Amino acid sequence: MTLKITPTFGAAALGIVVLLTLFTIPRAFGADGVIKTNVAFPFQVKSETLPAGEYQFSIDRETEMVSILGPKGSGGMIPILTALAAAPHSDATDAHIVFDKVGTTYTLSELWEPGADGVLVYATKGKHEHHVLRVKR
């Protein structure tokens, strides 16, 4: 028995291979949407102040939400306001978290995965500084 590949079958097979490749590449390069790090200072998320400590930030681009898991169950879910273009902010080796700093108050603002677009979760209006926490993978 021989299998005859028709042009329609070949095109469909090629399409499946292309789709599988597109969905596999981000995982192969570590863009899993999870950033784990120690935050050495308390910071604001929405109207809540979270304590300093070990945190896991999980970016879910499908639901457009970021989940935060911190010490003693602190954290929660926050919506992604918009995506931020990766170039020139992101490279393949480090993630970073940006906090907007006003006086002594730090507010979670941006999350960046290695080699991927960033996400904005809060935009401070008025004068502020950016405090960037780099996370090596």
C-alpha cells in the first residue's frame, strides 16, 4: 500500500507544522510568563501595599491578567492595561520589573519577560522615577 500525497494534503500538513512551530518557539526560549524574584521593599498593587519578600509574577496574555504570589499568600490578580514593544527594552537573558517611585512609595508598573513584549499594569500620572529590578534567568 502506498500513500499518495495530494497537493491539498501537503499544504494542510505544512500549515500544521508551521502552526506547531509558532506555538512551540516561545516555550523553547523560556518565555513561560513567570518571573520569580526577591523584592527588597514593600510596594503598591492597586490600593494594597504588599510586603517585601519572594514573589512570583505570572503573566497570562490570553486572559490579559498578571497573578502575583508573595509571602504568606500575599498578592492577587491585576489586569494588563497594554502590551509594550520589546525593542529595545528586552533581551533574551533577563527579565525585569519596573516600579514607579514617588517619594518613598513604589508601585508595580511594568513586567518584562526575556525576549518578549512587556506588559503595563499601572501608569503613574505626574512626576515619578522608575526603579528597575533585573532578574537573571
